[in-house]
Amino acid sequence: MNDGTQSRDDAPDIPSADWVDRLAPARLRPWMRLARLDRPIGTWLLLLPCWWSMALATAAQPDPAWPNPWYLLLFAVGATVMRGAGCTWNDITDREIDGKVARTATRPIPSGQVRIRGALVFMILLMLTGLAVLLSFNRYAVAVGVASLLLVFPYPFMKRITWWPQAWLGLTFNWGALVGWPAVAGGLAAAPLLMYAAGFFWTLGYDTIYAHQDKEDDALIGVKSSARRLGARTRPFLWLFYGITVLLLAASGWAAGMAWPFYVGLAAAAAQLAWQAAAIDIDSPRDCLAKFKSNKWFGLILLAGIVAAGRI
């Protein structure tokens, strides 16, 4: 434990000498880091439920086809800018807390590289870009997408209110599962609702792992998290969260009438979650970060299963 002045090499989720440092102009680097362009894992975790749901809806059509590449790109752009907007809002509201936590003290706002007024303007520009992307879809998908803001703005305050801010993040980060399906099908159905529920429990698992990086600092400054609440009981709860995730995804596939490749992909993805739960070292921040980042592969394996099922 230190006073929050660790170097970036000691703060494992802020890479040193990465592509932003090597390639980006110095004036842009704080803004790119504010939007977390140097750490794309959060974008993947926001994007994957969108892609799952869209691919599931496509595979469930009477004449299934490959997922629409234009929609895949739109969701990727939307996830990138909205994740950046969400992180900017989070950093604005958490600036006092971040300055006291070793892992986050070097972020652009607490370190003084970006001022609050500039961050607010940056966030608005990102949100307007996200709105422009969303308006490319049908009205139903647009309405569902806009509703996500009701969850986005309160999220940073949850760690001050509840021991389970990870649950609120689960509701927020998996909203794309409710947008991807109607973007293709024009409305909602049981399959995307079950997928959304699965994503909620998936997030409970991976974000509890992530929160173990900060548990000592969080205890000192009074920030709440599922990692602090569960403590040494984290492993059995990971098995529970991830087990429910897999069951709900299986139910989602069944509701959508998926063929056998979906379940093969789900089984392989479940093995990845099992590895996380079995191998996690909750007292190693670097291992927690590595396991957290590995959830990208869980999501891509599942996506491959959904797409393959649509080709049968």
C-alpha cells in the first residue's frame, strides 16, 4: 500500500510505453487515455453483448445469413465512443477517489492533465457521436438504446451506496443485448432478454475479479465493492455467477432455436469461465487483471458458436 503516487509501471491497468505513448501526439494522449483507447478490453466487454444479440437474431431468421458487416462496424464504433463517454463521466465523478487510489492516481483528471470543463465537452462530443451511430438503426432499437442512459449516469455513484456496484454495471454494460436483436428483428423476444440476464451474471463475475485489484485502497477510503463484500468467498461465488451465466445463455440459444454449433461454442466458452474461477489469485492484482481481460476470449468463442449455428 502506498500514498497513491505509484508509477504507471506499478499500476497494472495503465500500460507504459504502449501505442498511445509511441504513436499519438503528446497533446492527444490525455484525451485518448480519458476515453480508454489505450485499454480496449472495456470496449470489448461492452461490444460483445451487442454482437451476440445481433448474431443470434440473424441466425434465428427463417433464411439465416452472415451477420450484417455494416451493423458489426456500427456497433463497434458505438461501443468505442460510448465506453469513452462513460469512462469520462466516471472519471469526472470519481476524481477525488481516483486521486487516492494507487492504480488510478495517474489518470488524466486526477493527475491534472485534463480539466473538468474540457472533460465535459469531450464527453458530450462522444455521446453525440454515439447518438449518430444509434440513429442508423430502426426506431425500436434507437428507443431501447437511448434508455440505457438511465443506467449510465447513476453508475459512478453506486460504489458509494451499495456493496454491489458490479450489479449496476451488469445492468448497464450488457444493454447491447437488448439493442442488437431489435436492430435485426425490429422488436424484443425471450432470447435477448435471457441473454441480457446472462450478461448480468457474467459481469458480476468478471468485475468482481477486476475490483480485487483495488480492495485495499477501497477499504482505506470507504469505497464499496463485491470484492470487498465477498473477500475470501470470491471463488465459490465466481462458480455461481459463471454457472448461472452459462445456463441462461443455453436458455437463450434454446429460445432462439439455435442449432448444435451454438452449444459447442457455449461449452468451449464455459470452459474458459471455469478456468478463470479455478485459477484466479484474488491477492495478485496482475493475475486479476489478466483473468479480467481474458473475458474477451469468452465472448469471442461464444460469438463464433452463434455465427456457426446460423450457418447450419
